[in-house]
Amino acid sequence: MSIIKPFKALRPEAQFAKQVASRPYDVLNSAEARVEVQGNSHSFLNITKSEICLPESIDIHTQKVYDTAKENLDFFISRNILFQDNKECYYIYQLIMNGKQQTGLVCVSSVDDYENDIIKKHEFTRPEKEQDRINHIKTTGAQTGNVFLAYRNNDEVDALIEKWKTAKSPIYDFVADDDIQHTIWVVNDSNVIDAITNLFSTQIPCTYIADGHHRAASAAKVRKALGENKTTASNYFLTTLFPSNQLYIMDYNRAVKDLNGLTTAEFLEKLAEKFIVRLVGKESYKPAILHTFGLYVEGNWYKLTSREHTYTNDPIGILDVTILQENIFTPLLNIVDQRTDKRVDFVGGIRGLGELEKRVNSGEMAAAISLYPVTINQLFDIADSGNVMPPKSTWFEPKLRDGLLTHLIY
């Protein structure tokens, strides 16, 4: 069963909440983050992407970047922009995007559960991304990035959360610049806290990482690295748990730097052996059903429809990301491991297909591929089977904001 517990969140004073709240560190590159913080010295990006406070030429993985994150965190605390609750609490986090609401429970989850597969994974991690967060956590003593967990919805948990939301006033309630509403309540009643803890420990057999595999893996490795110096808090990591029936998964698309020596004509000819290839033209193509793909190359979109022999019906084989890997990336482009091959990049669906076109048209990438989204049930089936998806298979929206609730481990 799932072990969760309340914690003393480091969080902003109410008047600073909207300014502090920042998009997750891993959905922005450094240049975008520099633009995002203009005119807002309270942005939590000064901590999660602290290279923006240093010369643009700096290596973003140098220790100076992590030291700057620690200095900025200490500064925010000393200036009373951030403070720590004096009692361990749960927190309810509601997001509304385009009229659709989802409500999660912010808590800390057990590292032991992560290592014992009570918290289930569906993808491998990339070593360099893990190391970045390990260095950030070890230097700052803070888990600033929230791991997004899903669980099979439970009526009793839902009822407790809804009752608290109805009876209590939120501590934060604002609409961010991207029009997503963020509302947070503090659950500080000991009886309600115990009831929530007991429900998860008796009725929720497992949870699933929806978003944040690198953050979870990094928290576990930091605890191990601390050895005899580990703290009680380092046995847990920052999570928000959402019921599965409220979640929305978007497409997670790919861009590739080259065609492995093939001309566009040769690439299309080889694709035709595994797919029905149809020229769409200049208008963007977004797949509407499983087993179809969009390809953007040399200013044109193509629709690729998988032929039946390109996939199997097992939980992994039926995935479009598997079809992509086994029929395009490995045999045609020699991209064997998407986790480590720097010739491939991932573009979340929230950026739209225009981002794919932009990156190809600029010459940065040779081609881009749009995919149909994975479903939550596919994610559960794969995690339950002990298998993993290819990396970056799912993109969840809306995203939790960094900085509103941080977990200190020392």
C-alpha cells in the first residue's frame, strides 16, 4: 500500500504567490527562462534555473549554477518572500485549464515505495538529467520539483478533498499568464490528515509516475548518496497525487537533427515500406487516431499510416512510440536509444505543431514527427506489466507550478 505523509512546506507569502510561481524547470530552456523572468525578480526560476542569473556563456551544469540556486533560495527566505509552515500539513492543489478542473493532493511520498515499485514507473531516465537534479537537490537541500503521481480514483479520497475545499478558504488563488487557474488549500486538521494517510495506506495499493521520473530518481539517489548523513526528510520526496479520471495527456512529439545520410526522397521511399505515405502539404497534420503520424520535412507535412505488420497487440508493441522506434528511428535513422542519442529531441504537445515547423524551418532539425497521445489506461497497463515506454511518451497538462510548495530535506 502507498505510504504518504504531510510535510512542512516552504512556500510564498500570499501576496507573492503569483510572482513566485513558475513553470517547471524542464519545460523551458535557458533562453526562454531569461525572457520569462523579465520584470519579475521574485520568480522561482531564479532558483530552479539559476543559470539565468549568470552570463549566458556559462555551462548550465557547472557547480556555480547550483551554488547560485542555493544563494537565491536563501535570499528569498531572508527577505520573507518564502517561509516554512510550522506544522506538517497536506495541501490540495486545484488547476483549471480551458474550463477543465483537476485536483490533487500535495504530500511527500516514500523513497522506499519508489525503490520497491509501489510507485510504478513507465519510462527510463536520462543520466545527464538525473545528475542535474541530484546536484540541485544536494546543493540547495530542497526538492523544488514536484513529481506528478496518478492513482486509480477512490471515492473516499475524493469526498475528503471536496469537503475540505468546500468548507475552507484557499491560501492561494490566481490565474497565471497562460490563463491556467491555480488554487491551493492547506489541510492542517490532524484528524483529516490522519484520515487521508490511512486511506492511502489501506486502499491505494500503488501510485504511478505520470510526470517527473527524473525528479523521483534523483531524490532516491540523493538519499543514497547522503549515507549516514541522511535525514528523515530525505526518506521522502515531493509529490502531487491526482485521480486518474481527472488527467489529460497530450501528444509528445519528436524532432531529429538529420536523416542519417538519406535524402528526403530516399527517406520517404523507405517509409513507404512500413507506412502508407500521403502528402498533406503546408497545413499542419495532427494525428486523430492511433497508428497515424505526421511528418514535417522540407516545408511539407505528410500523413503516415502504419501498415498492420508494423506493430503487435501487446501493451508495448501497440504503442505509437514503439512503432516509431522500431520502424523509423532504429532501422532508418540509427537512433537506437532515445534517452541518450543527442540527434533526437522531444517537443511537448502544449507547444503546438508550429514549434515543430519552426525548428525544422530554422535548420536546427531536419525533420519532425507528430504523434497521437498515449492514454492513461495504456500507461497503467504498461507500468503494471513491469515494462517501460520509450522515453518522453506522455505530456500531461496542465502543469503544476514550481515554488508554491517546496520540500526541504535539510
